[in-house]
Amino acid sequence: MAADSEDSPRQARLFVETPLQEAAIVELDPDRAHYLRHVLRLGNGDAVTLFNGADGEWRATIEAAGKRGGRLSVSTQIRTQESEPDLWLVFAPIKRARIDFIAEKATELGVAALVPVFTRYTAMTRVNVERLRANAIEAAEQTERLSVPEVREPVTLEKLLQDWPGERRLLMADESGAGQPIAVSLGGLDAAAKRQPWAVLIGPEGGFHRDELDLLRNLDFVTAVGLGPRILRADTAALAALSCWQALVGDWERPTPRLALDYKRRDAKER
Amino acid sequence: MAADSEDSPRQARLFVETPLQEAAIVELDPDRAHYLRHVLRLGNGDAVTLFNGADGEWRATIEAAGKRGGRLSVSTQIRTQESEPDLWLVFAPIKRARIDFIAEKATELGVAALVPVFTRYTAMTRVNVERLRANAIEAAEQTERLSVPEVREPVTLEKLLQDWPGERRLLMADESGAGQPIAVSLGGLDAAAKRQPWAVLIGPEGGFHRDELDLLRNLDFVTAVGLGPRILRADTAALAALSCWQALVGDWERPTPRLALDYKRRDAKER
């Protein structure tokens, strides 16, 4: 399902934080230059594509890549920026491999922001935001996304809810059995509700405290939903809720335009 | 979201392949006895629960656990067996960490069978079925499932389709852009179609070959669906399709009965 196939080697894609336009010069820090040289095994004169979350995707050529950094020159635009659903994933941090996994998969599933939240039963007390961010960038680069989710600093559940932006709705994975089934709840939304910004909230492995559940259920922007009769780990619950939201509310009514194109190219080559 | 919380340490659960009834004796092989002693740190007289995919879940006591194996005595039933949706996951094998992940997550998401399939662009040529099976058992044990998915021997796509059981429908994740959006397709099924056995088919990282796509689309038991405008890795596509199927066709209209019970217990304790 991913971008690369045997007969079309993976295109080197880089996320950069500078404006992209014809003839722009993009400077790379030593880390990114190292990635180009030693992971992607590219050097001066080689082609890459660049995206920055705002200006679409552009072809560029490596002009220099060494120990002290690199320089790329931008040539032509190959994709225009597309609008994406405004969906956050708010999640209680979990241990290392599973939190990496959440960052990677949530990026593929199109979230706009990752928001770590501390709840009463959250076992973790620290979050490596830089590491989460690196995982999100890598997932966006490798799966042809044109943007990278914002990774927020962690916040307590109380503070998050106090500062909650009024127009954003919160879909809460409620393992207590009190919520409606997710497909019933999301399938019943009217067009106006579907156009609002949303967030998915996944609690910690230990579940929410009763006081937290009471607090959440009484907020008018919260919709509590169930994810079926089997117990899901926190990372599975996050992916499942994001997938159902994208399928029923988000932009999954749209096809995958780039891959459709790759197929046409490959088929043409084979004939 | 998972079974354990800070104030209720995880119950040791074991999948066994022997009948479970009052006063039954269950023999453990050296591997499982080692797991009890050195991973769960349990010894003679300690309590565990057992399930076998047919007889529900039972309490048992460790009578012996040593280097040459172990013995458990079964006492009372604590859950009766529940019926589960008849959903297979048919997937092209991918590299080690991601295939482990597929086995774990598909088990949590309630699949009845895992079927590795070799396609034209599948990079892997071997599948460690025993390892997949171990991952599925561990996921079932840790997330309170009462059964373990069957893990089939790998098969070629041609052979799989030749021998396909006529009444089972095949939901194919079609990244070429030709399928209907998954929520439209599954949401439009009638009650009879929802009651049929189903399978989800996920192709390899390189996509299906054009001939494979043509073959699949012409079979009357195949429904091709799209999973949105972003490219998903094969493991993400598998999870997303299984989640949508469970939400729209499977048993996610049911709540999570055991966790609801745990909440009641914990709340009662805190008062």
C-alpha cells in the first residue's frame, strides 16, 4: 500500500521549514544533510522533492551536502497544497515503542496535531516531544503527506479542558460502556457538525478516573463513543477511532490521487 | 484502554488447547511453564485464568511449574464463551516488526483468522507462522479476548482465490483509486450481506499488479474500497480497514462488558 514498489524506487522526500518557490535555496542543518548522504545515499546533483506544509511539493537538486550542513536549489512544483481535515489526536502518553507507533500511524491517518495529555492514571510523567516530532516528520516524508502534524507540549487533562477551543468537538473513546457505538454516533452527525474541527481523545492504559469520566461526559463539546466488546490497547484504540472518524466524517470519500497516477505510469511502462 | 490499571494488577491469563471444565487438569509444556515462572513470576498455589477459544474463561491454580513443564487445576468458570464475527485478515507478508504488529492488532480487533498471501510484488518469500501465532496468543491473553485467531499457512493469491469459499465476501483495500470509499460501501450493505462471513485483503507495499487488480475486481465476492487520499503503509491499511469493518458491519454495536464491570468495582472500592 505504500509509496515504493519494486519497479519505482522510493523518491527521496524531505520536509523543510522554509518557503518553497522557483529558484529558492534551502539550507539544511547537519542532521538533515547527514540523512541525505548516509541514509538516502544521495550526493551533489541528485534530485529530491521538498514539502513544507504550505507550498505543495517541489523538485529540488542537492548543491552541497557535507558535515556542516547542506544546500538545495528548488526548481518546479509537482503538487499543490491540499486542504486537510482539522483533526487532533489527544492521547495519554504510553511507553516508548507504542508512543512512536502512535505518532507514525496518526500522521498517516491525517491528524493535524498530536496533543499528549496527563490524566490521573497516566503512568508516564515525561514526553519526548522532539522524538514524537521526528517520528511524525519521517512518516509524512515516507507516505507522501504534504504536511506534518504539529506536536504540542504535554498538558494536564484539567488544563486542556479549561482552555478548550469552543468550536472544536471532542470524540472520547469511552471504555466504560456508556458511549454510543462509534459508527452510530458519527454516522448520525449532520453536515454542520461534520464541518466543525474535531479531536479524538484516548485515555491511558489504566483508563480514566471516575471523576475524569464525569467531568468529560458533562461537557457539551464531548461525544463519548464505544469501540466494541473487546479490550483495545491505547495505541489500537487511537488508530481505530482515527480510522472511523476519517471514514465517516473526514476526507476518506476522496480517492488516493497519487497512487492512481503511479498505477497508470507503471501500467504504461509494462505495455 | 487496556485491562490493567494501577489499582488492579493484571490477572495472569493463559491460552490453552485442552478442554476446560470443573476439576480438569491442564498440563503445560516447558515453554509455558517458564512463562508462568519467569515472566509472570508465579509459583505453586498461585491463581491464573485459562481460556481455550471454546469453553469460556476459568479460574485455575498452579499445582506445579518447573523446568520440565507444569500442571494447573481448573476450578470455576468466570466467563462464558461469546460468539465473534467471522472476519479473516488476508495480507501480503511484510518485514518483521510490522508483521508482528499486524498479528497483535488484528487479534485485538477481533479477526478469526490471519491468512498470509504471496502476490506478485510481495517482497517477502517466507513467513514465520509460529511467530505470528505466538504474537496472536499473547495479544489475546493480554486484552481479555476469549479466542485466538487461527494463523494459516501462507498461500499464493491465485490459489487463495481458486479455493475461495463461495459464501465469504472479500473487502479489498484498493489503492488505485477505483474503489468506493469504505464507509459508503460498507454503510450501504443490507442485513443479509452483513451477516455473511467476510475477509479483508491488504496488498503488499508495492501494490497489486495490474493483472491481480483486474482478476480481483472481476470476482463477484470482491468489494474494492478506498481508504482516503493519503498513502497508508500496509499495516496501517490493515488496521484501518478492520476497524471500519468492525464499526460498520461487525460487533462494535456491543459495549465492552468486562471493563464496564471493572469500573463499577473500582468505583465501589473508592467510596
